[in-house]
Amino acid sequence: MKRPFTEQPREPQAPGPDALPHTEVHTEASGTRSIAMNTGGGDFLGTALTGDNATAIQLPREALVPASEVQAPPGLDNLPVRPATFVGRAQELERLDTALSAGGQAVIQAVHGLGGIGKSTLAAHWAATRPHGHAPVRWINADGPAAVQQGLADLATALQPALAKALTAEALAERAAQWLATHTGWLIVLDNVNDPTDITGLLARARGGRFLITSRLATAWANATTVLRLDILDPDESLDLFTRITTAQHPERDLDGAADLCEELGHLPLAIEQAAAYLAQNPLTTPRAYLTLLAQYPAAMYRHGAATTPAERTIARIWNITLGRITDLQPAAADLLRTLAWYAPEHIPTTLTGPADPPTQNAALGLLTAYSMITPDPATGTLAIHRLVQALARTPDPDDPHRTPHHITQAREQATTNLYTALPTTWDTPATWPTWRTLLPHIDAFVDHATHETDSAITADILNRTGNFLDNQGQHTRAIRHLQRALADCTRVLGEDHPNTLTSRNNLAYAYESAGDLSRAIPLYEQTLTDTVRVLGEDHPSTLTSRNNLAYAYESAGDLSRAVPLHEQTLTDRTRVLGEDHPDTLTSRNNLASAYESAGDLSRAIPLYEQTLTDTVRVLGEDHPDTLTSRNNLAYAYESAGDLSRAVPLHEQTLTDRTRVLGEDHPDTLTSRNNLASAYRAARRLLKAIAMFQQALQDMVRVMGDDHPATRTTRNNLASALAKRAVDGPKLW
């Protein structure tokens, strides 16, 4: 049977300096019971009794003093030890100064950004060094409700040490909240807030001081006085930080590659500090050597710093925590982050974010944005992601549950599918070129990140189509690089005789030819034609294309004895198999006319060109690239025949149309400019010819390179025009 609570007999006792007469409370029942005591001053303090035996509670004198009457003793600040090296952030510090200097209002300042960006460092540096005039300054780890409660309990203990043994952590936290609510002038740094609800009640109650919040969350601070998004360091600042740390003990050490290393680390402060500390501990290792280690052993280098670097302060650990939280909230968001890791870090179109339904995709993008793992750009409708986040997210680590080899393989395959789905169906249609140019950086990045061994048939198709687009744009070196890898992929995955392999070999030969490397183009064309006839048959469209391309390569090499008969055969076969108006038939008719022209037989070339232009306009339209090519070729034939009255206007029309349809820098536009200049020279309009040759040469060097065959031709044409002017003198002008 329970006994009523009674006050036990006691001897009279004078109050000591640290405690008032206490009340002993007994219970025989096990469990926990709360006891409320009226202090007489209006405050009610609660504590708890636990266990089977009677427990006596003694409340010290300080507990009976209202929180509003407690004065902060000196030495209450508890800022963490600030890093010895702090660089940059001048604008951010000024913004904190401005926001927190305002008086007469509750100021809540939120600093958010990617993990490792330096939020806590900035907060600690500002609080310790700037003349903000606030006291006391308390630092509270706020990564969860328990941590917030402990930080407040520590404040209450610092204010009134005697309360530590008498009150629970919950009661101490309440005591601190009361103190903050009834005092002004303090500064509380709430570091690393993961959930705004953990601090909402405190922010609402304590209105007389200043809160400085740091968080990875970017979208939760609408009610803050000021929101500061922290970004990476400027290149000069990151190099300064790196140099100071690495040379602190060894001022004369070799810093070769330091700027490149800072760039590779994306100027992320924590990554710079981690690498610099590693090198400071290993003075015989250069930044260049660290770059090699990073390329060969990325998982280990992201995971390890110097011996003195806390494990939780490495890049791998920082983002492992964030990835874990994101995975718990929405696994699809973590999958998306690993997929985005395979693209270029900036201007990622939403077409590359995957096949998820819009609600799932939007939720994933929103969560990644909230945790500062990606940065949307509403103006362009694209995303950005820090390059080091990408590097970590695509690096397998068996010890990391969020980056297992299975996760990385799955993400790479999804990135491949996303690219393939986003590609335009054609590469020679101007309307598709903006899309191609948007995707190109991401295709290049994917190729750089993925290894040949992991390429699939889909990868090969992406590379083939991209190579064709690049070749069409005159970027032959890039085209050849992609097409070489595509051919290797097709041969390995599909076999030597697969139609896709034959097409890939043809495309590579075409790129060699475009680059003027006929010594490699012609043997590849010959091999492709032989294999295509054997595998697909004489009349297959791919066989006809292969025969056309070989004939054109012979013509380019000046071997007209083989070029003309092969063009004639191809035109006959295409007309029979595909029909008179098929675009490939029109191409063959144009190419045969070109072969006749090369052989000096203009009487057959010009009528064939005229027929081709008429048919191309009718079938494909005035502005189709093939129509523009046909018009250019007819103009050139008129010029070769000395009919400048028809050649010059046709060249002028072609240049105008190509500039409008293809753009100023398209190789065909540059060719038209050179051809018009040649027509002006032939018409003895040398001033206009020289000016146009000079413009064409300048553009060709910039777009196609100094050694491109077309560039060399234009340079020779300019030299010829200048020489002719020198001989003829000013009498022509």
C-alpha cells in the first residue's frame, strides 16, 4: 500500500552558501514520478524520481532565482577552436556584419551551402573576430533535437553550475530557454541544423538576441532576416589557403601542380584543407603527385586526410552522412545524384534526369536542392552540381553503403540511357543543333568518366551519332576521337560483321577524309565496302553509301580513273534501287557532276549540277543543307567555266543563305566565304576578294585550326590575291 508523501523529521539547520533547506521525498513504487515545487518567486522547476528505493532531491539556491534575474558571468563564450588559416569571404563577412548590426529586432541569420563549403568556419571566424558587440557568444551543435537540448543544458550549467547535478537535461534546457527569452545582447550559433523544427520553438521564444544558423538545407529559411548562400572559394583564395597550410612547416617545398589540384578539388574549402593537410604531413609528395594518387585511388584519397584530420571531417564522411539522410527520405534522390555524377558539372538539362514520373522526379530534385547537393538555374532550366560531389558519387567504395560497385554501375547505365534518349534523331538538321550543343559537354564528360570496358552497344551508338555531328560541324579531331572509340566498342560488343560495326567503320573513314587524312580514310573505306557487299549484298542502301563514299575519297585523292566509274555505277544503282528523287540519289548525281568537273569535263558537269539543284529544291526545300551545297557547287562550276556573271551572284546568294541557316562559323559557311572571295578574284575585284579571304582565313584558323586543309587552301588563296594585287598595282582600283 502506498504511503502519502510526508515531510520527514529533521534537525534545524542553517542554510549553507550553496543550498537552501531541502525537501526529502520518498516513494516505494518503482518508476518515475515528477515533483513540482513552487519556489516562491513565480518559477516552477520540475525534476524526477526514479527507481525502487526512496530518493531525496535537494534543489540548490540558484534554482529558486528567476531566470530573468540571473546575470551571465564572464568567460561564458564557448566558440570552437577556429582554424589557424582563414582566407577570403570578405563579402560574406560584410553581409553578416550588416544583418547583425541592426538593433531593436530579432535577427535570425541562416548560412547554408554544400557540406564542406565552410559554413561553420565562417560562423566561428565572424563570431570570434568581428566587432558585433554581442555577449555571451554560445556555440550549439544543432544537428538533432538531443544535440539542441544538450547545448541549451550546457548554457544553463555555465550560467549556474550548481544546477548541473540537481536538474535533468530537459529541465536545464528549459532553464536556458527562459534565460534567453528574458535577456538581450547574446549571440547563439546553431551549427549544422538538419531539421528546422528542432529549433523552431527556441527561435520563437528568444527574441532579444541574435541567432546565427548554419545548415546544409537551402530551402528552409524563409523567415530568417537574411539568408546567405555560401559558395566555393575563388581560385586565388583556394590556392592561398592550400599554400599556407602546405608550406607552414616547409616554406621551400615544391608546389608544382598546386593550382591544378585546387581546380580538380573544385575550390571546395574542406577538400583543399584535407589535401593540404595530407601534403603538409608528407613533404616529399608534390601536389602533382597527389593528383596522380587522386586519379588512381580516388576512394582512398577522399576517405583519408592527415593523421590529425578527424575521420568525420573528410570529404567522404561529410557526404556519406548527407547521402544517408537523403536515402532515408527518398532513395530515388540518391539514385539521381549518382546518375548526375556522370555528366558535366554545369548546365545539366532536365532531359538527363531520367525516366521517373514528374512527381517523383520533382521530389528528388527538390530534396537534392534542399540539401545543397545540386543548384537549379531557373533562367536556363538546367542544374549544376559540384564536380567533387560528382567525383565522389561515381567512385565505388565497398565500405560505403551508398557507393557500392552495384550502385555505381546502376547509375552509369542510367546515365547512358538518359543520354541516348535525349539525343536528336538527326545531326545535320540545323533545328537540332541547339540540342546537340547543350548535350555535347555531358557526352564528353561521360566518355571521360566511363572506361572502354564498361561501354555498351548503346554507348557506341551515342558516340557514333555524336561523332557524325561533330564532323558535320568541322570539329574533326573530337569527331575522330569519339568515332574511334565507337568502332572499338562495336567490334568488341557486336562483332566485326555486324551492320552497326560496318556503319561505324564508314563513319570513322568519313571523319578521316574530312580531316584531310586520305591515307587512313581510303583503306578503311575499301575494307568497309568489301565487308558490306559480303554481309549485306550489292544493293543494300548501306552498300550503295559505302560505294559512294569510296568513290568520293578516290576523287579527293585525285584518282579520277577509279572515282568516275564508281560514281557512275553508284548513281545507276541508287536510281534503280531508291528512285530518282531519293536524297541519296540526288547526292550521287551531285557527286558524279563533281567528278566530271574534277576531270575537266564541264560540258557534262554543269547540266548535271543544274538538274541536281532543281531537284533538290523541289524535294528538300530552299534551305536544306544539301540544297545549299548543290547551289555552291553549281556556282563553282560556272566560275570554272568562266561564266562569272552567273557564278558571282550564286556564290553571294549561297553565302547569305548559309550564314542565315547554318551560322557564321559553320564549315560550309566558311567554305562559301572562301569561294565567293575566289569568284571576286577571278572577276578582278581584288579589294573585295582580299578582304573576304582575310576574314575567311581568320575564321578558319579559329574554328578549324591552323593546319586544316581548308585553312591551308584559304591561306594560299589570300597569298595569291595579294601577289596579284602587287603585280597589277593600283590601276585596278
